[in-house]
Amino acid sequence: MFSKGTDEWSVDGVIDSEGAEVSNAAARAALVHAPAATLRCDALAMIEAADVHALVAAARHHPDRRIFADGANETVRLCWERAGYEAAGAPAVMAP
């Protein structure tokens, strides 16, 4: 997870379940001072459900904050959906 400027972060490659704890910590840190964080997924090839859960858990740690994932390919979108977080009310959502 790399900073792309104010409240915008980028992820790339493949994020598997071994990276879930690190993703949770990074997302929690990103949300400390911002009401929302945009997670750019343009270069993300795949994300496992455990990592999606970690991002959602990070957003839930800050109940008044949200994570918006944007620019994801179909594989990442499917992983996100299968993890059960495609609903608009989730604290971490995939942008349309």
C-alpha cells in the first residue's frame, strides 16, 4: 500500500491472506486523519477474501470513516463480492 497523495493510496500485485494483518494496519493508519480513504486498485491483480475482511475491519475500527476501492479489475471485484462486501452500506466498498 503506497501513498498517492492526500487520502489516496495505491495497491498492486497480488494480496493474499498472509498480507491481511499488514493491510489492516496500513488501512487503519490511513484512516486516522481522514474521513475516507480511496484505495486505487488499478495495478492490483488479485485480492483474497481475508484481505478484504482486513480492510473492512480497519474501516470498522474507525466507525465514522470509509474506504473506497476504485479502479479494480473483474477478478478483484469478484473477490470483493464473494467476501460479501458489495453492499453500498459496507464500511469498505468497491466503487462502481
